[in-house]
Amino acid sequence: MDGANDSSRRFSLRSSSTVERLLECVHCGLCLPACPTYLELGNEADSPRGRIHLMRAVAEGTMALDAEVVRHIDLCLGCLGCETACPSGVRYHELIETARVAVEQSARRPWWQRVRRQLILRLFPYPSRLAALLWPVRMADRAGLGSWLRRLPIAELLPELSEVGVAQLPPRIPANGPPRFRVALLRGCVSRVLFPNVERAILRLLAAGRCEVIVPPSQGCCGALAAHQGSASLAAHFVQHTLAAFGEPVDAILLSAAGCSAFLRNSERWLESEADRARARTLGACVRDVTEFLAKLDLPRPSQRFPYKVAYHHACHLAHAQGIREEPLRLLELAGAELVTLEEADVCCGSAGSYNLLEPDLARRLGTRKARKIAASGAEVVAVANPGCALQIRAALRRLGQAIPVLHPVEILDAAYRGDLVAATGARGRGSLQRMDLEPPTAG
């Protein structure tokens, strides 16, 4: 791992590069309507402009990095809606990352906050640990106690678990015919445990698109979760491991978790040596969200359309961090889904990595706001291309008594190809989507 002194130099609010970026903000306020925490709380200090003002005051020494400042930093979702709205091109993601590292290195948190953050960092980046913890939840589901269990604050985020464990994939999955592309799959820490159906749909679609898939067995967490919590040394450690695992030349490295792909595209700033940073830039240039890649494969139109009204939620780290908006919609259109308008489609749902675990009250408010917009849209299915958003939105809909399925766009397209519409829109994990069936879909 790189040392605390190295990260202190690179992530300092008082560094000349950080101060220069802070001064890029002209305080016009156009970011305010794009900021979910400002919309909910109405507090200037909980807006991007307000947080930049606080960071600048700390950088100039007129304000201490005390508990009040830390609170406003913590309440930031990191959704980057402000970057989309900003006419000055302020790189807010770099500023909030720097502030979070500064908080973790110099501020003193209450003991219970430290414990909660350490539990998250010791659990979620490790799929086997997460799977082991979920066995009691699976047993509760089998005993018919799942609905009672999900009334608990954190357990409400969990989907119905038809299986618990991490599916073992072969290191190489052949294409359906002569391969056009050779791609690597970064499975994701949470995705591979809670969303096996998404992974299977991805593999079937890639096979149909004649893609040979490499699945590095040594892969682990990419480092995004640690970075979001300001743990610079741990983030750097995970990036180094990812660089080692994905050293084999491929046409693209595919992910279905938006926060992970956004992080890896810019992971060089977490590394110290120029050699490592160059490797990170090379890897970042290969990173693609799976919807981004599939949309360019020219897959044939399925013989059976997806016969439901679909509302699409723009995951923040796809739409704002990576500018990926049209590609997931193209997959839904290819599936024949009827798209309905979702108000505030690109406003954060409150998931934001581990935000709904660290700030559950505000995350719930944002989730409820999103669920009400979905219910008002008339949608029969919600599509979202990010696992955290799927968990958050499903829980919020459940609280409102709305039995609207939440699916990844690849699940919808895969279901249209396979004619497996009942299994796709019914209880997750039931029907034929439960099988580890990697046979590619066929088109009419």
C-alpha cells in the first residue's frame, strides 16, 4: 500500500492544485437545482457551491476541519449532478474525493462512525464474506420470514435471495462462433453475490455478440468503495491488485456497476509512482460499462418484444460521471420495451455507493422521492444499470407498497431474446433465470 504521507500530499485541501480547482467555481448557483441534498434539505452548506466554499475556507485557514464541516462533506452523495450542470467545468469529483481523504486523515470521528465505516470496508469488498453473512437472510426467506426481516433498516435493501454464494465462472467463456472481440469481465463485489441473474444475462448476450470473455480468477474489489469513504491507502491497494489481475490484453474490460467503472476510468490519481499511474491509464482506457459495449455490437432484434412499460432511472455514475445516457436506452429499445417518461430520471436515488448505509435517513428520503416519481410514471418495470440503485429503488418501492420489478437493461434484453418474460418480471431468482445457463440467446 502507499503510505499515509504520500496520500496526504496528493489529497491535501491546501495543495496548489486543489486551491486552483476550488477557485474555478464562480458561485453562480446553477448547480443547486441539480443537487439532491440541497433539494431535500434546502441548506446552502449542503449544496456543491456551499461545500466548495467550506473547502476553500479550510484551505485558506479561516475555518477548521471540524465536526460541522465534516457533516456537510459526509452528506454529499457524490452523484456529480453538479458537474453536468456546471458551466465552468468545475471538477467537483476531485474536490470531494480530496475532502474525504482529508477528513479521514485529520478529523476525529465518533467511535460509532469509525466502527460502521470499518465494517463496511471489511465486508463489502469481499464477496465471500458478504455471501456468508447473507446465509441467515436466505434461511429467513425459506422460512417465510423474509418480509418481517426486511422491516429492519439495513435488511430492507436486500432482494429476495433464491441462492447465496459466489458462482464460479470458468476463466474463459467462448463466443458463439468465431470471436469478434475479446473482453474481460470485472464481476463486482456486490453484483456477483446479489445479482447473479444480471451476470448470466451479460454472458449470454456477449456470447451472442460473438465475444470471447476472460474472467480473471484473481480479481477482487476495484477500490471504488474505499475511495468513496476517503480511505486512500486501501483504494490504492485495491487498484494495484486490479492492475495485476487484468494485465492480459483485451479489447475492453466490462463492468455492470457504474461506480466501479467511473472509478477505474480515473484511478491513476490514487497511485503514487508514474509507472503505476501509466498502467492505470491504460486500464482505464479499456474500461466500458456493459451497456455501452453491448449497444455497439449490432445485436439482432429479438423475435419477441418485451411487452411492458419501462421507466429508466439514470444511475448517477453512468449519466453524470461517464456521460452514458443513450446506450442503456438503446438496449431497451432493441428489446421492444415501451419507454415511459420518468420525472427527475437523472436525480440520485440515494444509494450512492455506501451512502444508504452511512446516511440511512436522508437516503430513505431520496429513495422515497424516486419511488413516488416511478409510481407516477405508470411504469410496469423499472430499468436501472447499477446494482446499488437497484437495491435502493426496490426497497423504496416496497415501502410504498408498489410491486414494480426492478431490472437491469441486460436482463430485459436477454428476457426478450429467450422469451422468458414471466421469470424476468416475477420474483427474482425464480424460473429459468435461476439456472446457470450460459447458452446464448437466439433471434428470430
